[in-house]
Amino acid sequence: MSVGQTLGVFSVGRQRGMTLIEVLVSMAIVSMMVAGAWSMFRGTVRSMETAEQIQDRYNSIRSAMDRMSSEISMAYLSFNRPTDEVRHFTYFEGRSDRGSDSLTFSSFAHLRLRKDATESDQTIIQYYLDDDPDQSGQKNLYRREDRRLHGDLPEDVGRYVPSYVMCEDVLSLEFSYWDASREEWLDEWRTTVNDAQPGRLPPRVKIRFGVDDGDGETEYFVAQTTTVLSEKIDLSKK
């Protein structure tokens, strides 16, 4: 046997497979690496889902506040009613009730969706907070619109038109109204009451939402809008 053949035999003899213990240790290490990677991936996915839910929530709140600000800015009062008529066909009724305010007002904010529809821009809009019929303990912000001026008080508007959820899970809803003559914010503004604010609109309205921040604390969102038509208008004039 030559020297090269002898070295070849020794070289082959040194090559051997992994023992069972080594295989198990390797599998354990790989398993821990996979588990760690999966845990990080799952945490990242959960964080992304949470961030997306928060973003959707904020978008819903901002959308509701933007629409309310726009519709309130187009509020109006009109002289056009018979002198012997006791009903108010146009009004601005902001009522306060322990963090569950309501606001009902006439506005030029009606959006006509059909061509040649027998509708005008005039409408009655109502915002209020009420219980969710399906989720116990949850309150929602509701919106109601009546495109016919029936002359009914705010508590009777619901007889003609249903309401829909404008923003879910709202803890509190507050409106404040700026009184320029007194230079202060008021909790209520009522144009149907003679000893309140008959015949005039508040030049500014503040909207305040209270929502759960996810940790049991209340987070507030505030918006402010101005009314374009502060005084009564006469629609009979051209």
C-alpha cells in the first residue's frame, strides 16, 4: 500500500455524521430562532393593526366633526312665516343636558342627489348622543335630517325621519355658543324662546367630542366653526 493510499484511508475514517444529541441541539436552536422571528413578526402585525384601528377611529371622528362644522356654518333663520303662526319653521336650538348636548337647526346644507328633484337646499339637521341599540353601555353620535320644514320642535323631528350613526362609541358631546353681546361662551342657544336668543344665530360654535383612548381615559377632540348668516334673512326678496 502506498503512502497516498494510507492517507486516504485515514481521511475517510475521520469523516463521520452528526450524533443524535447534536441533531437535537441544532433543532432546538433552529426552533428558538423560528419562534423568536415569529413572535417579532406577530408583534409587528399586531402593532400595525392597532395603528390602523386608531387611524380609522381618528378619521371617523375628524370626518364627523368636519361635516358638522360645514353644516352648522350654513345655518340660517328666516322671516318668512305668517304673523299669526306660532310654529318656528327655521330655528337654532342648542340644548345642554350633562355632557349629552343636542343641536337642531335649519340650514342650507341639504345635498340634492337626484337631478330635478323637488327639493331645495333648505333642511332641518339634528345631532344628538344616544345609546347603541346593540352594544350595551355604548353611546353613538346620531344625525337626523328632514328636508321638509314642518315647523316642529326638535323633540318632534324624529316623527318624520329616522336617524343614522354618524360616529360610534362617543362618550360625550358638547356644544358651546359664542355670544358676542356678552362676550362669553354659552352652553345653550335657543331661538324659539323669547327670553333666550330669538332672531339671531351664534357667530361661532364650538364642538367637543369625548372618546375612550383605549386605556380607560377620556380623550377630547375640539373643533370650532363660524356661521355665515348671523341675522334673519328674508327669502321673499330677490
